[in-house]
Amino acid sequence: MLTFEVSHELQAVLSSTELEVVRVACEYHLRLEGIVEIQAVRAEEIRALNAAWRGVDEATDVLSFPQELPPAPVPERYLGNVVLCLEKVVAYGETPLQMVHHGILHLAGFDHESDFTQWQAVEAILIATYARSGISIPPVLDDSL
């Protein structure tokens, strides 16, 4: 089972119903099981994380930090963190739910920078599933990037 642990700051801006649709779709289509922590940080914090982990000294909308698997089985697998900067999400005209979706794709091992065609194919499946449940999440990226 896939579980989302959402910070208090994000609980106020993310619909639990929409999160549940994303959770179920990702669990089914991406075969994800385990725990994903989803949290919000300020621009200064995400800038520091971006600089430390990606070598990019600027704030961004979302970062994902996958957890390396331990050598022995554990009762509940920890998949990693999705970290959002709401300032940047709003500035870029995105929604927090889009960024959760985006971050989870990265945790699942998909990368729009190395294989954009694969990213688009998987994202299209998820977005169609969300739409059948009445949730509209447009793709964040297009092939003009």
C-alpha cells in the first residue's frame, strides 16, 4: 500500500480527496508501495537543498529525494520525500497537487530530463486516471522545454 504523510502546511492547501485519487492511481499504475513524506518549505530552504543536491543555486518549485533501499526487508518501505515551495509553485502558475504528482513520478524513477518520451507516456496514463475521478491535473512540462 502507498501512504502519503503530508505536512500540516500542505494539509491546508491539498484536498484529501484529490490526494487519495493521486495515491490510488500511483499505487496501481506505478506499482508503488511504501511511505512518501510530502512537505512544504520556504524559498530559502528549497534553494539550499537545490544547491546541495543538484548544484543549482536557486529556489525551485519541487524536489524529490528517493530513499535508497536497505539491504534487508523492512516492515514498511520508505520511498522518500517530496518537498514543495509554495511560493514558487504559485509563481510558476502551478498547483500543489501538480507538484505532488510530479515529485512522485521522480520517486518512482522517471526523469523528464533523461527520457522525456517515457515521462510523457506515464504521465498521460496517470492524468487520464485522475480525470476519470474528476481531478484535473495538467502536465507540468511540455516538449518545448
